[in-house]
Amino acid sequence: MTESIFFQDNFAFKMFGIQHGLALLFFAFVGYLLISRAKRWPKHKQVKLGILMAFFLSLTLITWTSLKIYINGFNVKEDLPLHLCNIISLLLPLFAIYRKQWVYEILLFWILAGTSQAMITPDLVNGFPHYHFLKYWIVHAGLVIFIMYVTFVFGMRPTVKSIFKSFLALQGYFLLMLFINKWLGSNYLFISHKPEHGSLLDYFGDWPYYILIAELILFPYFFLIYLPFYLTRKKSISQKVDPNF
């Protein structure tokens, strides 16, 4: 099995290269198609598709982890699903089923701030059709598509308080990963050292300065993500006001 092109290293992926651009375009098209069509469906079909998407992303992560362990053996420092995108994917079916507002408020900012950044500066070496490449893009792009689906199809929206909820939840997760990394000697959440294959963190200096800078810009970044929701809500309210009142 390991002789298959899906498992052999090809070192074909280059950040901002052709495969990077095509992957972004492909998933942008898939996301637009899914959301635009689902908005015309009855509610029960919209819910079913949302649940199906969540289970698909979760099963993709489980399959990838199982293959990785089968090929390379289990490494507690790398194979626990504790990176942010992985833990979100694993728990996503629960949110898809129950659709709790407070969970949406946390996930929206985590995904749009973290997962979307992982798509802009992917931590990848192997290109298509390597199984690392397929998993990386299915999960990361899938999470962005899913949270946009929930936002535009189900009509869920954040508030200003959502920024604080998501930020505080992330700090709790950060502290938990700090403890786990210290205990295991791992690098979950990339707080022990930066990703090996390049990321935006490369511009933030060496450890621990890149963590401090990331923390400083995170809160205003969350506000920037919220800005379109604020502007559209303000516009919607102004349109409902009678100008002759």
C-alpha cells in the first residue's frame, strides 16, 4: 500500500505555487456551489447536509490519522488530534446536530482566524495526490466552508460578546496545550516551536516572541473578522427604519 502514489513523498507542494492556487480556487467554488444551492432547499434538507458535511470532515481526520499511524507507527507527540483544526473536526458532528449558539460563536472566530490562515500559508511539503495533501485541504477548507454554510444557510450570527467568548476559550485551550506540550515534549498548537514548513509566524520572530505577537494581534483580528457582520447588521437595521418617522 505504501508504494501507491497516495503515500509516496513527491515534495511537489510550493507555497503560493500552482497547486496552492488551484486548491484555493477549487474549494472556493465548491463552497459557493454548496451554499448557494442549499439556501433554496427546505430546512430539513439543509440540516441533513450540514450534518453530513460535519461527519465527512470528522471521518476524513480519523482516516488520515489511522493511515498515518499504520504507516509510521503511533507517535504521541504528533498523532493526538490536538491541533486546533483537528480537534474542531473531531467534535464538529456534535455541533452540527445540536447547533448551539455559544459553540458557533467560538468556532466562527477560531476557524476564520486560524484555519483560514492555515490555507494561506499551508504547512505542507507533499502535493497532490499525496494523502497529507488531500487531508490538509479537505479538513481546512472544509471547516471554512462549513462555518460559512452555518452562517449563511442557518442564519447564525456572532455578536460583539462572541469575540470575547471565543478569545477567552482560545486562551483556555492555549493553557491546556501548554501543559500537554510540556508533559509530552510535543508541539500541539505550534506553541513549542513554529511550523517546520513555513507560516505567517515566521514574520513574528523567534520563540517565544512569535507567541506574544500572535496574542497581541489576535484580539484586533477577531474584531476585524466581526466587522462585516457589524456593518451588515447596521445596514439591515437602518433599512427597517422609516425615514419619515
